[in-house]
Amino acid sequence: MTHDPLRHRREHVKDTTTFGDSRFGVLAERFARFFGTPKFIIGQTLIVAVWIALNGLALVHHWDPYPFILLNLLFSTQAAYAAPLILLAQTRQTERDKASAEADAHHREDVAARQRQLIEENTELTMEVKRNTDLLEELHRHVTAIGAHLGVASIDVVPEAGP
């Protein structure tokens, strides 16, 4: 698996819609979002109140007298279309959430793998530093032994700084 540190920033399946970018799917989501807004609820309430007032009072022609059969038909039609549109929007959102969760999981796996790799590299470097330190100490002992053998009181292994 190749390492792409910006993979989680790139476009994923979650950024595309489940049913494609069809106008129908996008409109379905817009309608579904609108059905739950205060504007829709207040607007529908006002329409119903005006409908009942106009048909209940004798001010205008009664196109839908009590028990308001036409109004009930309109509500039934609205519900018949609203329910599938809301379900379609929920399905699309669920698929986006699933794709997003999968992308996040893959990203976490990549990060964990990179962390393991860095820890292994750090461990190797630490072991190399330890080996070098041991070699340096051994070299120092040998130089000291050679100096003692030659009768030199102390051999400075580290050269003095120049002028």
C-alpha cells in the first residue's frame, strides 16, 4: 500500500451522492430538508387556516365545504410524496455517512501504520546510537591502554579547538 499523507483530504465516495448527482436525488434532499423547517410548518398552518376560513365562512364560493375532502386529499397527496422523498434523502445521507466512516477508518489505519513504521525506525536509530556509543567507549579504553603502555599520563581523545 502506498503512503499518501493527503489521502483523507482528497475527494472520496462520501463526496459524491449515492444515487449520483441526478437532479431528482438532489431535489429530493432539498424537499426533505424543507419539510422539517419552521417555514414549511408555519406556511402549511397558514394555508390550512385560510383554507378553512374561506370555506367555512360565506364570504367566497365554497369550493371545499366541510368536512374539507379536497384539503384531506391534498394532505394525503403531500404525505404520499413526502415520505418517499424523505426516505430517499435519508438513504443518501446514510450512504454518505458510511463512506465517510470508512474513509476515516482507512485514514486511521494509515496513520497507525505510519506511526508503527516511525517507531521501528526510531528504535533502529536508538540501537545504532547505542552501538556507536559502545564502540566509542571501547575505542577510548584502547587508546587509554595504549597511552598507559607508552607512558603517557593522559591522552586527550577530543582535539582542542583551534585558534
